[in-house]
Amino acid sequence: MSGPTGGVVGPVPAGRDPDAYDRLRRRVLWSLPLGLYVLGSAAGGRRNLMTVSWVTQVAQDPKLVGVGVQCDARTHELIAAGGVFALSLLPRSERAVVRRFVKPVEDADVDVDDAGSGTMNGEAVHAALTGAPILDVALAWLDCAVRHRLPLGSHTWFVGEVVDAGGEEGEVLRMEDTRMSYGG
């Protein structure tokens, strides 16, 4: 399998078969433990929800969370413009929900005058303090204001300070709970 521009992406150690090395490297990268989340974004009255896996807490003081978003994604455009994002952590029992948000939201009925409640791709949502959408089915959620941006080739790493949070403890959805894979 080749990279998005065709061919092997990145350096190949001398003496290694490029295709075999690329397959091995992707298998190792795919084995890194990942969660699956739904990332809400908002800017200028527009909203989107997108399934993401590249998420981690990056600092304790202040409380910062990093998310990697593909540069050509609608969510990237909205986070860059609006400077906010909300992360919905789903219970393991809701693994089908993440599939509804692998493409940009086209079916949205959100009342901006009623605290941003409504539906997106058939799932009930409400607005976080920042205005970014949160799935009602979320086990827990984080609402963040962007503090840093780092361009990383195909993705931008957005770092947001947690400005609000909610939910409860429980088993959250992980990549291994689905047949999805990303990265590598």
C-alpha cells in the first residue's frame, strides 16, 4: 500500500525492501493503542462532528488536550476558524455511532436559539459552552478552547485548554472495539 501521493512515505533504512518495510511499519503503527472519539467543532454558525483517534492529554497545569485533525477535513476548517472543539467520549456499547461521523455531517437539525440542541446525522446533540456540539449519548465530554496549533504535514495538532467537562466514569470506546483502523 502506498502513501497518499503514491509510493512509500518516509525514509526506508538502507538495505530494506521498501514495500515490505512499509507494510511492517504500518502494522506496528496500527498496533499503538488508540481510542475512538467524536470531535465537535463550530465556527460562524456552522458545526460538524468527526470521528477521531489521535487524542491525548498533553499537560496537567493547565489542563491541555491535543487532537490531530487532517488538514483537508471540514472539522479542521472549523477548529481553525472558531478556535474551539469538544470531545465526546462514547461508551463501548455505542461503537456504531462513530461510523456516522467518518464523513462530514450533512444531516443537521440544530436549534441555535435552544442551547444548540438538536440532531446531527440522526444523533441527539447539545452545544458545549464554546458552542461546539457534544453527543448526548457521550459517557463523558471535554470542551476546549484552542491555545496552540502545530502543522504536521497531513494533519494539524490542535491543543485546547479544557474549559468545561462532564459525564461519568465507565468503559470508553477504543479502536479495538471496532473493525476500524487509522494511521500507519
